[in-house]
Amino acid sequence: MIIRKKHHSYCSIFRNKAIVLGISFSMICLINSGVIVKASTEESTRVEQNTDTNLIVPKDALFSGNYGEKGITDPQWYISSDKVLHLWSGNIAENNGSKTSPWVKYSDDITKVSFDRKVVLPRHIEYLFANLKNVTEFEHLDNLSLPEVSYWTGTFSGDPALKEMNFPVWDGSITRCFLDFSHMFENDTSLTSVDISGWDVDNVMTMESMFANDPALENVGVKFFEQAPYEDIASLANVKNMFLNDSALKTLDISNWKMYTKGKLMDTSTMFKGTNLQSIRLSNLNQFTANTVLPARNTNRWVNIGNGTSQDPQKDKVFSTASISDYYDGSNIIEYPLSDLEKDKFAIDTFIPDPHRSGDLIIKSNLADQTIHNVNGNIGDTIKVEVPVVKGYTADKKNVSAIINVDGSITTTEKVFYKKNEEHHYSMGNSHHFSTSNSHESPDTKLIKHNSTVMTYSDKPIVRLYSWDSKITMKLITNRALQKNSGWFSDEMLSINGEHYYRVSTNEWVKSENVYVYQSHSVNIKTNKGNFKKLFKAEGFLITNRALAPQSQWYSDLIVNIKGQKYYRVGTNEFVKANDIEEY
């Protein structure tokens, strides 16, 4: 039998005692219950305190004062000439509901905060050090005492110069009392690292916007389970905008976060909005609400590495960037309490944006830039690409080396030199050959020079090729065909007795009904507000079992014209109307 641990009981008992003591204490000191912040620029003064050490304010201090329970245990403070806010012994008072620090008016003169002696924090420390615009670090955090602290809302928010937070590993009897981390580090634009993985935070109820708008944040450590990865988060119900716009965050491990809390799934929809993660660790403890967006640059899906590598991942688990719940929808989740069988099923996977890319390669040459369409490979791969054949010329090399870049582009530093031949000849079988044939017309045949790119359908058989004898007959080619979902350059269109063909090689043609015309156009798109956006196949058929959520983000690689309307491709054979989206 598994017994669920009860974290709240300790904090409740402690705080009940504190309440009783507080009532007695307030009866004695009612007159002095006000909270004050005062500053002085007077020369050196000796401040008497209820400690075994007296604070001597340096003569060159910029400002000094106290902040706490007036006349009782208010901590003394001063700002030294080197712009350090020094806090001395005493009990910090609550911030009276303010959304900025009580020292904010001195923020021009504070670059560091130092806790020089034991400082006791209250239950609510909302925005206590918020909006100190020049503070780069906090020193001697181990001098903090937190017997009642529960609410960290916005405590360090709006500190744009703060670079990192190195907290002590506080005992679980303290950290289990923490309830609210909302906005804790929001808008700290220089913050690079936060590690609270040593805290027991199972009782935290909200992390809304905890790290929101921290574009320099690279590393985050938050761990919910010290003893085993099988217990649930007892209270967490809000992670909205938790990592909003944290574009520098490269990797994240939330595999020990069980998010099915109190029988109700927390709202995760905007948890990762605006991120650019390169990897994320997940497990079947995780579950996400529908349409939770996990962006990935230049691809529209995430794949697991499994037993493969980052360059060649296993890909047996896949979810879309528009909805991480495509896979983690609750159907594989492990519930609490666990049986031994469920423990055996516990599995962690590392997911990365799909490294496979397909695009155009431009090769510089002495004639003109040569474009190779539909070059394929994985990010980081160096591949060999055959040099295009140009009629009447011979290239100085057969292929070039190209690299698949992180941003999805495919580039080469090599150039090709074409030497003019003495005799003209055709090179059969090259899809990038440009013909110099003259137009032929007859009552039944029409040949038109027309440059375009055509794509074979992904859900239809391979496309048969035909040769033309320059009359009115087409002959089936039996030893060659075009693969499904492959793109080709065509420079001529042929019409014979009302049937249309595109030329894809010197004398190799495909029927127009077996391909569709497209334009390469790599772009990120976002669906408009309102209803779900309908999807269509390239043939113009409505897809009835899928649609795009409003204001969801997608990657599109090409544009087509279907029945006179412009569409963007968001899936292998899935297109959305141009007037239902916007590029960004």
C-alpha cells in the first residue's frame, strides 16, 4: 500500500501557533504596529538592535534607514558608497500589497543586495525586491530565515540587470510551505540561470509567469520529487505563461512533473509560448491540455531520440508543435497511486525538433546561379549534391558538398565552372536541364515554354513518365517513375488532344493530373482568431477529421493555388487558406 505524504500539515500547525503568538504580541505592541521605510544621509551613527552585534553605518554611506515592525525588530539597512544595499538583523515586514520594492526609489544607487546578518522574512514577500533596475546579484542568501514564507509572487521581478540566482538548499520543512511562485522572476531580461531543484516544492499551487519574458534564461532547475518520480504534484494548478518568450532556453527536463492534479488537468496551453527549445525530456507522468503550443523553429513536429541519435533519431513517438497533447493527451499517463506494473511502464523520452529538412540549394556558377530543388537531409549533415547539367556545356565537377543548417537552409561554398562544348548534346535523365526547343503547334498539339515547379501527391501511387515523339503520341517509360511527395522543375508544358503534360527531364513528361504546381516559400504562420481553420488536400478536397486551432503556430514550406485561391501547406498533403492565416 502506498501512503501519500501530507506536506500541508506541518506548515498549518506551525502557522496556527504563529497566529496565536501574533495575537498576544499585537495586544502589547498595537501602538507600534506601523511599517516604515526611512532614509538618512547623516554621518556615521551607531544603531542599537536586539542582536549581539551593533550596526555601524559608514560615514560615506549613500542612504540608511530601517524597514520592519517599528520600534521592535525592524532591520537596519544602508547603501554603501559602492552601491551595495546591506541588510542587518531583524524581521522584515510584509510589503503591504505593493507591486514594487520598498527600496525602489534608491534603485539608481543599488547594484547588489547583501544579507549581512540573519534576516527573518514574513509569510508574504510579494515584490520585496522588484524593480531594482541595477541589481546584478544577491549575496549571503544563507542568512535568510524563512519560518513562515509561502508567497513569492513577483519577489525578484522587473530586475533587468539580475544575472543569476544561487539559492541555498533549504530544508524540506521550509520549502514545503511555499505555495505561490507566480511572476517570481518575470521580466528579468539578463537572468541566465535559476536552480531550485534542491527544494521540495510539491505544495506550490501556481507558477504562472514564473520565468516569463526572460529572453536570456538558459538553464532552469525545478524538481518535484526527491525520493521517487511517482508521486504527483499535490497542488499545482496554474502554469500559464511559465516560460513565455524565454527564447534562449535550450533544454528543459520536466519528466518528473506529474500534472494531472486533484483529478483535474492544469491549463498548460501557453506554458511554452515564445520558446525555442532544442530538446525537452518528458515522461508518461506528463499530460498537457489540447492545443498546448511547443514551438520549434523551421519544423512542425517533435520526435523522440530513443535508441537513435540527435542526427538520426528513432522517431517512434511524434507530436506536433501546435499540440504537444498529440501524444501526451492522457492516454499513456500513469496515475497515482501506482501499481508495480505501472512503475515498470514509467519511461522518459528526450524529444528534439525533427532534424529532417528539405529545401532548395543554390550553386554559384560562371553562367548563372543553379538551383537544385528538394534537397533532403538532417540538420548538421554534409551531403553530396549532383551538379545540374546545362545543355552545350560541361561542368568542372560532378557534385558539390552541401550542409543542412540549423535554420533549415541548405548551402554550399563550392562554385561550378561550365565550359562550352564544341558539339551540342543532350544529357538524358536530369530534371534540371533547360531545353532550347522551339514551340511546336498543330491542330492537336501545343508546346509552351513555361517555368514552374510541380509536386507529386503523397497519398497516391508513383507517377509514370512518358516520352514524346514530337508528333501527337506519348510513349510510356517503363524503367523510370517519380516518387510520391517529390518536387520537380519543369520548363515546358505540352497539350495533346486536350491532355496536359509537364516536362521534368529532357524527354520525360508527367500528366498534369498526377502533380500540382507549387512555389517554395518557407515561413512561420499563425492562424487567425475565431473558429477552427479548415484543411484541404491539394486536389481541393476538404479534410473532415482535422483542422487548425485559432491562433496556433505552424511552419509552411510552400504555396499552391487551388481553384483560384492561395493556400499554405502545413502538412504532407494538408493546406490552409491564405485568408485564414498570417505570416510572422
